[in-house]
Amino acid sequence: MRVLIVLAHPERQSLTAALNQVVLKELEAEGHEVRTSDLYAIGWKSNIDRHDFPRLPNSQPLRVASASRHGYEETHGLTEDVRAEQDKLLWADTVVFQFPLWWFAMPAILKGWVDRVFSCGFAYGVGEHNDKRWGDRYGEGVFAGKRALLVVTTGGWAEHYSARGINGPVDDLLFPINHGILFYTGFDVLPPFVAYRVDRLDETEFHALADKLRERIRTIAVTNPISYRMQNGGDYIVPSMVLRDDIQSANPLGFQLHQI
Amino acid sequence: MRVLIVLAHPERQSLTAALNQVVLKELEAEGHEVRTSDLYAIGWKSNIDRHDFPRLPNSQPLRVASASRHGYEETHGLTEDVRAEQDKLLWADTVVFQFPLWWFAMPAILKGWVDRVFSCGFAYGVGEHNDKRWGDRYGEGVFAGKRALLVVTTGGWAEHYSARGINGPVDDLLFPINHGILFYTGFDVLPPFVAYRVDRLDETEFHALADKLRERIRTIAVTNPISYRMQNGGDYIVPSMVLRDDIQSANPLGFQLHQI
């Protein structure tokens, strides 16, 4: 396999960084090719702005989606740092994202990686729109056939992220990433690996956690992805993209509807 | 009222910026005091790193939560840009966030504002933990008594964000922000104002949208907030913070459980 690791933590002596070494070593031990985008180490620019589109005339207002589409289509229309990440994504057949959950979402540096690298015409705004299909998204798209896995750390308790815990279920909190970013662009999204109470881990607990993570990495090519519904598979009505009335679930509302 | 507007869009000729002017003018017409944090205009730094903690010794690894707590407590322990935003938040009794929904979440620049400004000891990690309460969060905290409102733009269709739409319900997509960031830190969170298909608006549609937004702003002090459950009000078991068994909902799973 060719694996891209996207790492977002400012400190090499953090648990996220230690788990990154666990992932890296396990992948190398299994003979996989690995490349890493260590966003803090490369000083990743997070804020999308007109400097992202070197060929956008100064006289023209920045319309992000259209500037992004034109930039993506033109030679030197995007910056080199963005192209390099797009190339790594195309090279990889599996992408592992390693980051701490800050305020129930990605750190800004990783969100800025998505905002800037997932260009229009590349990661969204692609495919035919007609009465049968609504573009290549949610199960189709540039990353179709690739796998993605989140490896997340949080200071919070597992119970607080459980089905009835106060933070909300962790799978729902990660839905905007797993479904809205990764499945949207075509990835097969694996169930996330989440480490809780990470500020309190002793050495024994770290080793147990590392063992679990190694097992997830060893099985990364065969683990069943989350069974999100394909957009263009017949479950959704075009163009409202609302689930057909006859599709029901134990849960009448919420994100679980979008899984089989 | 004293209103802080936090604005996150790179282009002054955008719909988000136009709606910002609508909000600003309406607030001023009503006689409110308004301050704005225009994050792109001030060149906001998004990526939290050790430069955020000027008094953290170089020899010491960056542990974000503890560095944040010490920085917050010490004179010159945080950077001036972060202190200025904290002061604005303390000054305001209402905060309006205006941003485009990019990949179902805040733009990186706004996420970076939260990551950096919501320090430990200020916005989280506060209050007593005992067998009756689990700190001041979810309905209590530094921003208790203040109101918050999201004003969001998206290129997508309203139907795609409806209860059974493919993106997931917009209220659930915004839950990590409204519940996880704003209610967590004590805000009364108003139902969000969401504008759809913003790339296609003609002038008539813009005026209709602006009218709706003006109405929301005019009623901002009296609109009922989202009825999230208080953490320490008896609905959750301490310390697992799981909802009591007898609390049921039409929806057995998902975020709606956390509303009354």
C-alpha cells in the first residue's frame, strides 16, 4: 500500500506524535510505502485567501469556489504547497489523519489543509448533474477506491462521547469530517480510532492503546468501511437529495439515517 | 446591547460581507454598540503553537491545555491578539458569528480564533468538580448570560440540509459549534440563520434574505435560545455525564437528545 499520513499537532513530545510513530513503524514493518504531511513541521498556511490563486487578477473579487476551479484547471493557478498535497493524495491509496480533537473538530491547521487542498474541480464540483445523479460525490469522486482513517486524541472521557453522553456520540461529532469531507470526495471511510482521557495515560495504558492502534493499522486494508449510503445508488431523490420515504431507521432523525 | 461581530471571509465583495453590513447597519440603527473582529482584515493567526505562550520555557514541551491555563493566568502569558479578543468577548453581551460553511464547518481562520482565544481557565477547565457538578460547562461558564448567533452562508441547497437530506440536518452539522463551543462556554445559543444556494442569488432574492436577517437581528434580545439541557441541572449522571435512563426522546440516538 501507499499510505499518506496527515499529522496535525504542534508538539513532537505529544501523545498524537507518539501515536504517529506507532502508525509509521507499523506501516513500515508491514512493508508499505509511507509519506507524511506534518502540517506544523512544514508551516502549513491555513487561511485561504487570494494568494492561493496566483493568476486571479487583482481587479477581480475573490469568489472562492470559482477561483478554486480556475486555479485548479490552470498551469500555476494554485500554489506549489497545495499542488504538492494534491499529488500526495493522488499517489496514496490510503490516508491516515492524526490529530487532537479541539472543540469537537479538527485543529485549524488541518481544517485549513482541507479548505485549501480540496479544490473545486478536484474534490468537489465534479461529475455530471442530471435527473439520475447529482455529480460525483458521497461515495464517488476523485478519491474513490482509496481508504481513509481518522486517528483522534481527546482529553475527554469516553462516557461523555457515548450514545447518550453529554458531548454527543463521537461518531456523530466526526460525521461532518467522515461523511462530509471524506465520503463526499469518494473515500471508503474506516471507523475512527479514538483515544480518550489522553492527559492521564500512564505507561501501561499507553502501551495498551498503542497495541490497539497497531491492530487497526495491520488490518487497515481489510476493515469494513462505515456503510454510508451512496448518493447516486437510488436511496436519494434527485435533485432534492432527500432520502426516499420508504427508507426508515430506528432513528427518525439524525446522521444515522445515512448509513445502511 | 453591546454586540461583538466575528467575521470570517476573505472577500469584501462576498455575500457574507454584504450580510455583515446588513447586520451592522441594523444594530447601529437600533442604537446598539458594535465592535467587529474581521479576522481576515486583522490577519488573524490560526495555528496554535508555542508562540502563543511567550512565557513557556523553550526547554519545556508544549502541552496545549496546561500551557494555555498557565498563559491565561500569568501577566503576558498570552499574546496581545488573543487577550484583545478575550476582552472583546467579556465586553459583549451578544456575539454574532458570520462565516461561510466550508466543508460543513467553520473556515480555518475562525476555528483558529476559537482554538487560540478560548483558553483553558477562561473558556474551559473551569468550575468545581464534585459528585453534583462537573465544572462550569454546558449552560454555565465564562459567557453565561450572553447570547450567540451564527449567520452562515452555504452554496448548497436547503433540501440537502433538511431532516432527511443527504448532507445531514443543518442543526446537527452545527451542533459541534452551537453546543460544543458556544453552549459549552455558557452562551444562550440562538437558532442559526442559514442562507442557502448563495452563489445563485439574484437581487430580489438578496433583498428578501437581507429582510429576514434584519428581522432576526431586531429580535436578537428576545428570541428563545435553543433549549439545550444544562449539564448540572440533574439530567446527566455525574461523572459519566450520560443522560438519565428515564430521559427519552422520539429519537433514540443523536444530538436531539440534548435538547428539551
